[in-house]
Amino acid sequence: MKTVPRFLVFTCGVTSLAYADPAKPPGMVWIPGGQFSMGTDEKDAYPVERPAHQVKVDGFWMDETEVTNAQFAKFIEATKYVTVAERVPDWEELKKQLPPGTEKPSPQKLVAGSLVFTPLKVRPPRDDVALWWKWMPDTNWRSPEGPASNIAGREQYPVVQVSYEDAVAYAKWAGKRLPSEAEWEFAARGGLEAKRYAWGDEFRPGGKIMANVWQGQFPNENTKEDGFEGAAPVKTFPPNGYGLYDMIGNVWEWCADWFDATEHSKLASGGLCHNPAGPARSFNPHEPYTEQRVTKGGSFLCAEHYCVNYRPSSRRGTDYDTGMSHLGFRCVFSSEQKSKTNPH
């Protein structure tokens, strides 16, 4: 499972031309670009989000919603692409992300599958993600909660169980690309500056639920106050200031950048950065053997007292070949890509 390279590379200090096309690409929103404060200086934010630093991005088009099951199905039908979760794992590739000397699993365990969130009925004795995440064979975008599940009637739900490689393949087919982390965060803020949430500083303004996140005690009590136990159909919750839906909550979203836990500190020391493309390689001191890409936005599993990642500045690293129940993506499109855009 080789990493697919990014299709458009930005570098600090290099200006690329972008402008608002008069013809709006279907299902996309124009993000005007500009300078903003990326990251945060909040003391209670996660260390990987700090410090805040000045970044400038050029304008671009962005999918107004996460890529849906219906859209992904068209891609599969047109290309006959097989997602990472549908392939038998290659041990030679897999062991590169494991500690040296890790014993090869039996053939019965090296099967196609993916990670599924499994709710608990009681409060767990310890904070251990292995208690509520399970590897399930025959789990993929068609059967996102395990082999007995399917996506019938969920055509307008975000596609999940897609790896970084899968997302890049879809984007290439559509004549688009994945957003850089800076582009994603700028767009998620919706024109607001240095606000805690994508809609302001209050989590529930006037008591209104603004995004699909976990209500209750994670991981064993979900009150479903927002009406959903898992993902919600796209456009269920209010859009942000740019007209983008579900930038916060619902499902995590892949970005093009490699994940480096120290990247914000590095950028902050260099002054204003124009169109940052991220680091040259992955670095996560807590998972030193893995190769990770940035994921943003949080998901329906983010809870107030456990994982407060439903903020524009939040970021995490996710293994590039991993699919999960709450991980999807959306695409962006620069003006110079217009002639390549797939009408579907």
C-alpha cells in the first residue's frame, strides 16, 4: 500500500495565482483566501494545536459537503477502484509501521477489513481505545459498521472507511485534490478570526446544536440529543460563514499534509507563511513507527469530557492506510485545475 503523492504542492514564500472563476463548479463553494491566525494559544487546547501563527492562503473552491456514499459509488463504478480496506494487507508494507521484531500475524488475521467503533454499555475500567475500537474483517465503505451492515438508504451520508490513498484516488478522478491543512482550517473558520468554534466562542449559541458530536458520557452513554448516534446525512446541521457543511463534527476529514506534532511551533518561528504544504515527513513521538497524515474537524465521537476536537484548530495524525467508522474527506479545486474537473 504505497502512499500516493499530492497533486498540487505549495511552499512557504511562493505565491500561486488563484482567482474566483465566474462559473461555479457543481457542489462547491468559493473560499476567497486571505491571512489568518492558524492554530490556537488556548491553554486547554491540545499541545499539537499550539502556538497560533500567521498563515496566508490563496483562494480555492471547496466541496460544500463531505464526499457522500453516492458520489463515491460513482467513482467506484467508473474506475473499478478497490479501496485499501477491501484488499488483503501486504505484510511487507504493514510491518514498516510496527516496532522492529513484530511477529507476522497468521494468514487468518491478515485479511481485508477495517476499524469499527463498538459502543460500550458500561463505563470502561480504563481509558483505552482498544476497548471500543475493533478490527473487523469484511468491513469497508460498503459495509462501514461490519460485514452485516450496508449503506442502503444512506446515499447522502458521508463515505467512511476510506484511507488517505482512497481519498486521493477519488480526488484525482474528480479532477480535484485534498486540501492542505492550512486551506482546510481557513475554510472551517468561515471568515471568523480566532474563534474557538467555527460559529463563534459559544458551543451551543442560544441552546442550538451546531454540529454532530457526542452528547453524554463517552464511550458508554450517548443521549443522541442531536438526533444521531452515528454520522448524519450531509447538510443536516447549519453551514458556516462560507456555506460549508459539517466542517466540524460528523466525520474526520483527510488533509494532504503529513502530520508532524511540532509543525505549528516550526511555522510560528518563521513569520508569515504563504500556502504552507506541511512537513516533508511524518513525526509523532507517541507513535514513532507510523506514517500519518493530518485529519481535521472531529466527528460524531468527539465528546465534551473526552475528545474536544470539534474546533477548527484541532488536528491529529492518522495512519495513512487506515479507514475508520468516523473518517471521510472532501476535496478542493484551484482555478488552474478547471479544465480537468470531472462533471460527476
